[in-house]
Amino acid sequence: MRPLGEGVQKRHRHETVRGKVVAFTVQLEVWLESAWLPIVRYDAAHGFAHRDIYETPRRKRKERIDLDLSDALTLADRDIDRNWSRYVEGFRRRSPR
């Protein structure tokens, strides 16, 4: 986990076999209502690279990423590093308090 701001963190996990990415998860989380909640998650859990964007804590949309896992992992890291504050702001605006 890597803190990005107060109450905001990025989780990064990946697995490689012989230097090739075979699995990954990169997730942006916010501390809200006494728990870490995902805002954006990139992974390959369903057999393909994709991004889940949480509109609210209970509603998300899935977007397929047509890249190999290594490139998708790079995209995920860069996107969250560059855009985390925008994601957090939008999530907090949409989430009921």
C-alpha cells in the first residue's frame, strides 16, 4: 500500500513468471465510513485486463482493456498516480454520506 493523500491509498500487487506479468491488481481506495473502499480497480481476475470504476460504494462499471497484462499494469499504475485526486473527488461527490 502506498498513501497518496489523507485517507487515500493505492494497492499494487502483481505476479510474474519468467519476467512476464501473469496477474495483477492496482486499486485506488478511500477511507470512508470506517472502511477502505475501492474507487478504481485494475485487474485481470476474469481472464482479461479490465478496470472497475466505482460510481458509489455499491455500484461499479467494468471497462475491458485491450492490452497485454504487462502494458495494462503500466497503464493502471500511471492512471492512478496521475488521476487519483480526480477519482477521489468524483467518488466523494457521488457517494451518500
